[in-house]
Amino acid sequence: MGYLYVLLAAFLWGLIGPLSRMAFQEGLTPLTVAFYRALLSWIFFLAHAIWTGSLRVAPRDLPVFPLFGLLGVALFYGAYQLAVLYGGAALASVLLYTAPAWVALLSWAFLREPPTARSWGAVALTLLGVGLLGLGGGSEVRFGVRAFLFGLASGFFYALHYLLGKLYLGRYATPTFFAYALPVAALALAPWAEFGPLTPRALGALLALSLFSTYGAYLAFYAGLRRLPATVASVVATLEPVVAVVLAYLLFGEVLSPLGYFGALLVILAVLLAVRR
């Protein structure tokens, strides 16, 4: 059952790029989409936490929630949405999966966990894969400096999300953590959001992004983690960029060249190498 939960989470995360593109096509800016994603998913998590009576947190842990909301949510959401805008959904999703390389480096710097030879190998494979993506972007995949930087930034902030979660999410239910972190993220993103009437298609994309690709995906992923070793769950979750590439092709005609697909394969192999024991 744990495998099914993590597979479900990977599929739901794979919808982020295509759903974001739908919102962009309705005139919403990337940071506006990121704001609504944080705000609407907060409503779902808050209602869940209230319903289950799981809003109580230890006073000593209160500072971590705004930190997580700012770094692990606001900057992560914003960078990823901008990567989708400038590089396309497929490229943004693959660049997001440079996160294991960032995790290895940050764990060395902040958690006193020096990378193994396997970890350095994963870093090298990731960088090589990203480089090949740059040379073989293919049609409808717009690889440029902004796409590259925002894509790598999304991977970096996703890695921070992992590190903070490693320290604190074990103490609280998933709705508890996000019920406190997401309003901080929404407030941080609000100054850059553009407000106006939403078309039905834009509203539908935002609701789907919040309900399925955020609220549902996080619930499914952490339900899987309770039933599987973290390493196994991480490997299963690497289905997400595959889902994103397939959906980007089906919905928007985004394709990678053969060289780009080889680069994407190297990135995914790097993820598998990083989490393999």
C-alpha cells in the first residue's frame, strides 16, 4: 500500500507543470499562481487540521514554521513557477530533480553528514544531465539562463524543504505543519501577485493545483513514508518528472531532443544513485 501512496504523490506532482501552464495561458503570472497555490492549499490543510484536532504545536518549534513557509514553500513555489514559464513544464520538472545533489551538499555543510563517493557520483551525473538538457532542449523547451537558474533554484529550495522536514515533520501530522507554514508563504508571495478577475479555466487550474498537486500529493507522500523506508519512497517518487514530461508532450506538444532525453535520464539515474543504499 505504501508504494501506491508514493506513486499517487508522484503522479499528482507531475501535474504541477501542465496545470501551471493552463493558468499562465489565462493571463496569470507565475508568482500569482504560486500565491494562489499557497493560499488555497492552506485552506485545505487548515480545515483538515481543525477537523482532526491537530493544531497544537510545541512553543519551541514555533519559529520553524515561518522559516519553512518562506524558504521551503514561498521561494520553492515561486522559483518553480518561473522555471515553468521560462523553460517549459518538462525542463522545469527535470531541473527540480537536481535536489538530491543539493541535499548532499547541504547535509555536509549543516548536518555534519559528509557525502559518500556515491553521493559525489550523483552530483556529477546531475550536473552532466543538466548540461545535456541545455544542449538538447528540443522543440517547445526553452532552455535559457533564466530557465536554468530558476530551475536549479527550485531544486535548491526543494532540498531545503527536505532538510527542514527531516528535522521537524516527524513530530507533527502533515496538516499541522502546512497549516502553519502555508499562510507565511502566501503572505510572502502576495506583494508579487497580480489580482483581478479569474476566468473559470484559471480558477479550475488553481483549484486542481492546490487540491490535488499540493494538499493531496503531500498527504499521499507522507502516508507512504509511514509505510516504506525513506529511501524506497524517494526512489518511487522519481516517477514525477516522467509524468511531467509525458503530460507536457500530450497537453502542450513539449518534447526534448534525443540528447535532452539522455540528459533527463542521467538526472533520474543520479537521483537513484543518491538514494541507493
